[in-house]
Amino acid sequence: MAGNILNIGKSGLFAAQAGMATTGNNITNASVAGYSRQLVVQASATTQNIGVGFIGSGTQISDIKRYSDNFLNTQVRTATSSKSALDSYYAQIKQVDNLLSDPTSGLSPALQDFFKGVQDLASNPSSSASRQAVMSSADALAARFQGLNGRLQEIRDGVNTQIESNVTLINSYASQIAELNEKITAAGTGQGMPNDLLDARDQLVLELNTKIKATVVQGDNNSITVSIGNGQPLVVGKKAFQLATLSSPTDPGRTQVGYVTGTKVTVLADSALAGGELGGLIEFRTQSLDRAQNSLGRVAVSIAATFNDQHKLGQDLNGSMGVDFFKEGAPVVAPSRDNALSSTAVVTATISDVSKLTTSDYKINFNGTNYTVTRQSDNQQTIINPYPQTVPQTIDGVDFAINGVSTTNDNFLVRPTINGAGQFGVALNDRSKIAAASPIVTATPITNKGSAKLSEGSVDAAYLAPGNALAAPVTLTYTSPGGLSGFPAGQAVTVTNNGASTVYPAGTTPIPFTAGATYNFGGVNLSFTGAPATTDTFTVGPNTNGVGDNRNARLLGLLQTTNTMDGGKATYQSSYAEMVSFVGNKTREVQVNGAAGGKLLDQARSAQQSVSGVNLDEEASNLLRYQQAYQAAGKVMQVASTLFDTLLTLGGR
């Protein structure tokens, strides 16, 4: 009996010792990331039948329990992935917001300074100082566009670098998780679980979710399967799969993420890489950076095109017609490197109407029969019809022309405005070639008897066509009741009154007179006020002495406040302001969502730690309890020893 009591005390002693060791381990690992508290689980040892009943034989340790809840762990991982994505997005878009909204280094001050110079030129068109001021402010505007675009490109390059580093870390985490799967499977075949290995694996999965959203499914033999994206497995048992980075088939400057299967790398769609720092970077690039850079380019292209168009309708100090003032950025057309070698298809894109430009890129695909143009911003599709083409097809102000022999699955990327800001520059290098004057001049003789007055006149793009420019004065004569005669014999005359236009074929004479109506012939636009008398004459001819003429400079200055963008609904300034507003609102949205995500993560962690976390007060209490149990078990052994000594004494007698 004494021996049995001794064994009972010894088992209690061992159990208390294990409890103190486990509690001490909890205390010393309380600050270790991912550590889950452990507890000794005891069970009664086998009882013995002594005839009159069963008597206990002590205690035994049945398990070292690890407190971890898979549901709460999943919530923490999900919240961590979301918060990391928002933080990554915010860190990037904040740079763009600071860049575009800066009141001194943004585009607005340079744009205002340039048009101020144009308006000063209109006040003094013959002044060399005014002309030089226009040239200098134009150079400053070009430098500002190029500087902003260069900074956005630096941010884009930084995103590429961070994508590569994140993919490297993801692959490292996958390999480590697979190794732990193998160790846990091997260690868990006997009694008990390798709690420290389980903690290490859970922590790695959590850290993986800071880089990309990962889904965990419990597998056999205590292993886990980790998948990402649209279900692509990253870890299956002891097998780790890998991601890779590669340049886009249609944009070498754009880093994409691919999934490695054997020797093949399959590009993953941006939408499949949600969550984590990697997802935040890709979402920022797709939703904000592309739009911001395209928007800046669209403003630059619009300024260059509309200013050039008006400048070419003017006359410079030498009496010559104006030339391009700005350099215009051309659309980028990139064939996919995956196109068949047998394909000879060539796509060209030309901007024909800047007022209809969007901030989107376009994907062109050939299905074997037709070409489809997909606007990337909203996936709106337009079929090229007819194909083969007879003339280019215009979509959103861009003329798409396709030539050559196409092969099924040929695809191209068209970026109409991505280089607009980077390629914006000043084409003019001689201030005397600034076309401030109008190429025509009109006159109403004071000898006329009627009250009719001829407008100062203007020209449109048709005036630049061969044979339309006035080489000599044209005299228009009014006869009653017929109308006006003397228009050039080879040119049709269009009369527009209250929005209604009437075209009179070349050679028609006379042309009915209507006060307030606009008369157009060969690109020349005239209008009359008042009432003419019979034989009254009016002249329009080339501007042979236009040094002090400012009419085209005035029209150039008016472009600042003219709705030339967004289908005639926005000015340069308001279009840029819309871009700044979009970036600012998006920055604030991401910041607010990030703060909310932080709160959700704190709540998820708190719920998880209520189960898995180490409470030092509780552990101190447990330590005291196990100490007392140890002392009590020792006392039991002492009693057993005393009983045994007593038995020996009785035997000696």
C-alpha cells in the first residue's frame, strides 16, 4: 500500500512539474508573435479493484493542449490582408495626390502663366519682349508636363520593383510553409501535437496574408493547403508552388505576376491578385496610376492639338501661315509578343478629335473573323466594321486602322494619351513665327450708301487646303433685290443663319443677303450687320501688313476658357481639376477605409487573443497552483515513506 501511495505522489509530482514547465513556457513566450498559450491536460490513471471497490493509482498527462481557434485565425488573416492592401494603396496614391495638388509645382500655375503670356501678346503683338515671354512660358509649361509625367513614371517603376520583391517573399513563405507541413506531418504521427511548429506555420500564413490574400484549408495528417487568387494552389502538403514576375506581352514597362506550372508561366489577371501588399499595388496601378497618367497626357494632347490647330490659322511676322507651336504626343500601339509569327497585321492609331478622348487604354483582339476594340475602363466593346477596312474606324476620337494579314488571337494594346505629357514640347524656336495675326483682312468702304458693315472675318481649317488661301482681294457687291456677287467662282458658298445652313454651288450668283448670317467660302468666314444699298461693296483679302494684328492671338488666348475637352464640356483647367479631384477623393477614400480596416483588424486580434493569447495574471495564478500541487504531491510521497518505515519497524520486532 505504501508503494502505491508513493507512485500516486510521484505521478502528481510529475504532473505538477509539467504544469509549471508549461506555465513558465507561456510566460516566457508571451511576447512572441504567433505563440498560442498551452495547458497541461491531466487524466486519472487506471484504477485498481481491491475487492471492495476501485482505488485510484494517481494521474497522468493526456495532452499538452494548444489554444487556437481556426475561425478566429481566419478572421485575423482576412482582416490583415485587407488592411495591408489598403495601406499599400494609400502609400502610393498619397504620392500622386501630393504631386498633382501642389499649388506651386502642379500644372495649374504653369498653365495660367502660359496663357497670361498669350494674352499679353494679344495686347502688343509686335513686341519682341511679349513674343519671347510666350516662348519662355511655353518652355516652362512643357517642362512642367514632362516633370509631372516623369514623377508618375518613377512611381510606376517603383510599383514594378515592389511587385517583384513581394513575389519573392511570397515564394519564400510558400516554401517555409511546405517545409513545416512536412515536419508537422512527421511529428504528429505519435501521441500529442507539435504545438510550436503549428504556431510557426500559422504565423507564416499570417505573414503571407500581409503580401497576398491566401485561403487555408485543413488537409490530412495535420497539413494545410494554401491557395491564392482564383484558387491557384500555393502550398499542397510538402509541395510549394511558385509565382514569377514577367513583363506584359503588350507593355514591356509593366510588371505582371505569373503562376509557374512546370516550365510554363501563366499570367494571372490583376483581379485574381486581390488583398495584401501585392494586391494593393496592382489595384493602385490599375485604378489610379494608369488613369492619372492618361489624364495628364490627355490634357497635354488637347492643349497641343487645339493650340496648334488655331496657331496654323494665323499669320506670323513674316506674313507666312502659322506652323505647329507644340509637339504632340502620339498614341502608343503595342502588338503582343504572343502574336503568331505568321501574322503581318499592323494597327495604327491616330487622334482625330481631342474633344472625344477618354482616359482609357484599348485592347484590340482578332477572333479569326472580326477585330474587337475593348475600352479597358468599362469593357465596352466595338467591332471593327467592315473588316477588312476601307477607311479607319473612329472610336472615342481615335482613328483605328488595321492592315496586313491577321491570325486568330492576334491582340494589340493602344494607349492614346499615355505619352501625351512626356512627349509634350515646344516645336517653335523662332519668336517671329508666332502667328498672332489673322491671314485675312476685311474692309467696308466709307463711300457705301447703306448701313451694312462687314465683320473682321476669320478663317477655319478649310482655308489651309490647297487653292483656298486668298492670293488677292475679293470684292463683294450688293445688288437689290438679288444679293451678293463676286464670290470666287470655283468655291461653293455656305450661308448659315440661326443654325440652318444652305450651300450654294460654286458659280451661283448672286447669293441672297441676310443680316447676321455667316458666309463661308474656301475656309473664310464673314458676317454682315445692317442693311446694304445697291452697288455697296465689301472687300476681303490677304493680310499684307499684319505686324500689329492680334486677332489670332486673341483666339489663342480664348482657348484657355473654351470647352475643348470631354465632348465640349470641359476646359483644360477644369479637366485637370477633375483629375486632381479624382486622385484626392480616392486618396481620402483609401485612407478612411484603411482606418476602418485597422479597427476591424484590432477587433479580430482581440477576439483571437482572448482564446490564444497569454494572460500573465492567469499564468501567475496557475504557477502558484502548480507549485502548491507539487508541494502536496511531495507531502504524499513523504507520508508513503513514513508508512514504509513504520512497516519496517514492525517487521523488526
